[in-house]
Amino acid sequence: MFAKHLALATLAGALAVLTAGPASAAEPLLNVSYDPTRELYAEFNEAFNEHWQAQGHEPIEVRQSHGGSGKQARAVIDGLRADVVTLALAGDIDELHRIGKLIPADWQSRLPNASTPYTSTIVFLVRKGNPKGIEDWDDLVKPGVEVITPNPKTSGGARWNFLAAWAYARQKFGDEQQAQAFVEALYQNVPVLDTGARGSTVTFVNNGIGDVLLAWENEAFLALKEQGGDGFEIVAPSLSILAEPPVAVVDKNVERKGTREVAEAYLNYLYSEEGQRIAAKHFYRPRNERVAAEFKDRFPALKLVTIDGDFGGWTVAQPKFFNDGGVFDQIYQAH
Amino acid sequence: MSSVSLPATASASAKAARRGNALGRRLLILAAWLVFALFLLLPLVIVVSEALKQGVGTFFTAILEPDALAALKLTLLAVGLSVPLNLVFGVAAAWCVSKYEFRGKSLLVTLIDLPFSVSPVIAGLIYVLLFGAQGYFGEWLSDRDIQIVFAVPGIVLATLFVTVPFVARELIPLMQEQGSTEEEAARLLGASGWQMFRHITLPNIRWGLVYGVVLCTARAMGEFGAVSVVSGHIRGLTNTLPLHVEILYNEYNHVAAFSVASLLLALALVILLLKQWSESRLAHLRTGAQP
């Protein structure tokens, strides 16, 4: 008797919850993105919605999912129905073609600037007053310096970090073997490998672990802003990498859901002046020259290597450095 | 010998021993309270005080915000579906194990505990491997436009998996202890199977049942690992309360994170009270049953 009442009550509760779900007219858009873009897309989605309605369309709800870039790509391949992906690097979106067969091989040529509406770079975030005197990559391999960076297997930012360090060492020593030894020494100073960039930022900023955080420039600026500017400072190394986080419509999903038009409009709007201004506001380097000029004081001029020019693109760099048995596995197993 | 010849000294030393015992007891109790306060109470107090740091207004804004409400709804849905299902499964399994003899019984009892020993992350991955787009049933499901992982069904399944043992684990020893003599008597007196279950079995096991359900509910509400793997982390759609707390924290939104955590904590406290109540009823039943 008693159990029956209990069962009925829980069932009724479950039904009430089920039926109370929101009823939405237009199919919502799902943007699967990487860690540090949360604040950017929260603002961009509102701006896009206004723009979309101004063109005479129904309001569109844009849903967000964030996590480490590699992990997010894996989820889309496993069936997370993203209409658009806005990930940390082209290599992760390539996997949507290679394993998932969700997009064509030439996806990157469908939008301007190799489908990369904004760029960033890798900088150092250190504690106020820079107590360990960290000025450049050489300081990261010194004994007693704790470096915070996420796991390159799951995080896009971590792969940019790795390649920036590699580029510096290769330029300094002139050969790959010494570059590998340098990067190995650097990773020996890493006490925690988080799965995503945001996890590493929380480790460094909130939990107070480590002396230097290798971070996306936008993530470093955001951490400064959130902490009111005290407690940390940004150090620009002598050489870094041009980080290009690309975007793509996921063809198989938008065809199933009938959302191609709005998904394409959404990504195109990232290239508009309004979209570029929002990106710059959130510390991403805009592509549009006029907007870039408006914000030029914000971004330090750095010597930047590129993934295509210096590493032969992600199709070469990904297997060489990050796939199973690659350079990262070799150096990380070594200790 | 000495106690006979020197009774006064003996009783004095016994008193001293008692005093020593009393001191040791007090120290132990104090230590237990200290550990409790330091490792359990303090963190809870911090959660609540962080939540209320910017006043009650901010607290309510955080827990009434649409994404938080959606997370609450999803959590309640997962609990509302997985607990009744586990209730039915638990009763059926405990019935089989305690009333029947069959081959492979001990294997079954061992397997019921599997979710205790399997890491929740693996529990989640199992469903991705089965129902994900690249999984065994991926294509079949995709052709029929059925979504399991990265949608609500996956979250319910993952919750179900991790909470399977709770009801069965609670009932099996209880039912084994009670034996089946009362049920046999009922049958001999002409009761149908259902009558027997309703009037004999159910009253006998009800407090064990409530206790199992309470534990099951607590775990279902708090589950993080398995649900995290199958969630897809879509805001307002596939985030449960524990996942929502993590997201808010990662967004530097401390007050909101701790507010939602307090909400989860409040639910847990209700569960704890229910547990205490059913446990005392269960103890009462057990001592009452033994002459």
C-alpha cells in the first residue's frame, strides 16, 4: 500500500516535470564550442538574434555546449547534434570529416580566412610582480618553476601551447632533437594536466597552483578582468604562435534538422563588423582590418609563427605530435 | 590474589582505570567531532556562506535562472524515472534471490553490485559505445531519428546504471532473514500470489524498501561522472544540477555556483532526514521481529 503510494507520487512528479518542458517554435541552433568562448558566444548569440529577426525571421534560440576542443569534437562524432562547431583548431574539425563523415574534406575553404573569423595567440599569465622573473620560454624549463597547461590530447589550447614552445626551441637550437628535449623539460615542470583550457585557468587563478599559466591571450585577459586586474599580469614571450580557431557548419546535422540557412547566417555574422567587434571586445584578435585598427592598443605586437607555414598544417602536426605514439606520448611517458 | 588481599587498592585502581577510560572516551568523542566539523561541516558552511555572500536576492536569482531551473527539472526527471524502475527491479531481484534456489544465484548477487565497482565514467562510456553515432546501434538509431546519448534518455540510462544496486542490496538481506514461512502459510490458506505479496511481503519489507529508495534517490541526484560523459553539456537542455554547478564555477560565477550547490545540498538534507527516519523504523522492525 505504502510503496504503491510512493511509486504513484514519484511517477506523477516525473510526469509533471516532463510535460512542463518549454515549447519552442523554431528548431534551436546548437553551437558546440571550446572552453574559453563562453562569454564571447553569450554576447554574440544575442546580437545575432537581433540581426536575424531584423531580417524578418522568427526568433532563434542558440544553445551552447563548451568543453575541451578535442573532447567536444569527439562528442559531435559520437552523435551530439551540433549545427555549427566553433572549435580551437582545424585538426579537431578535420576529425568530423575523417571519422564522423559529417562534413566534406574541403570544409575549411567554405568561409573566408580559412574559416577562421578571429585569431588569438599564446601568452604567459604570471602572479603579480612576477616573483619568478618569467620573461620568455627559457624561464619555463628552470627547476622550481611550476607551469600550468592543459592536456594536449583533449584540449586545443594545450596543443597551441605545445607548438609555440616547440617553435621557440627549434628556432633557438635549430634542430628537432633539442626542441624535443626542451619541450620535455618544460612538461616536467607541469604538476597538473587539466582536460580543458578553462580547467587550467581555474587551477592557476582560483586554486593558486603554479607559477605561470600558458594561456590563450583571450583567456589570460579574461582572467585579469574577472579578478579586477590585481593578482596577475600578462607576459608576452619573444615568439609565439598564431592560434586559428576555425568554425564550420555540420552538414549532416543541419540537413537532418533543416537548419542550414540559419546555421550559415550565424557563422557569416561572425565576419560582420558587429561580430568582429564582439570578438575583439572579448579579446580575440579580429580579422576585419577596420575593427582591428579600432582595437590595436589592446593586443601587443608579437612575432608569430603559423601552423601552415611552420608546421605543414594540422594534417601533418596532429599525427606527428599528438596522436598515439606521437612526440607528446614519447616525452610524457618518459617521466 | 592481590585483589583479595588488598581490596581497597584494587577498587582505587579500578576507579582510576574508569577515570582514565572516561578521559579517553571524551578525547575520542572530541576527536570525532573535530574531524566531523573540519571535514564535513566546515565545507558545507562555506558552500552556504559563499552562496549568500551577495545577499538573498542574488541567491534566488541564481537558482531561478532558466538554465538552473532546466537543470533542476532534468535532475528531478532522472530521479523520477530511475528510482521507480530500480524499485521494481530491486524487489524482483531480491524476491528471486531470497525465495528461489537456482543455478548462478551467487553470480547474480555479485553482478547486482557491479555498478558499485565500475567507475561511473566507464558506465557513461558504455552507453556512448552502444548508442553513440559510431556505436553498435548508432546507425539504426540515427536512421530512425532516435537520440539516446547527448539527450535526456542517455542521462536517465546512466543514472539508472549507477543506482541499480541500492534497492536490491537493501532488500536481499532483509528478505533472506525473514525467510519464506509466512508466505508459505499464506499460500496454504489460499491466498493468490498478488494477495500474498501485498499483505505479507510488502508490509514486512516496506521500511527496507523506503531506505533503499532514499539511498537510490540521493545517488541519482548527485551523480556526476556517468552523466557528464553522456550529457553533451548543452545548456538548458542536458545539464543536470551537479553539471550546472561545475559550469557556473568554471565561468567565474562563484556566487551562482555555490547557490545552486546549496540547492543540491538542501535536497540532500531532506533525503538525509528521510533516511534517518526510515533507518530508525527499520531498526525498530528488526528488534521487534526477534523475540
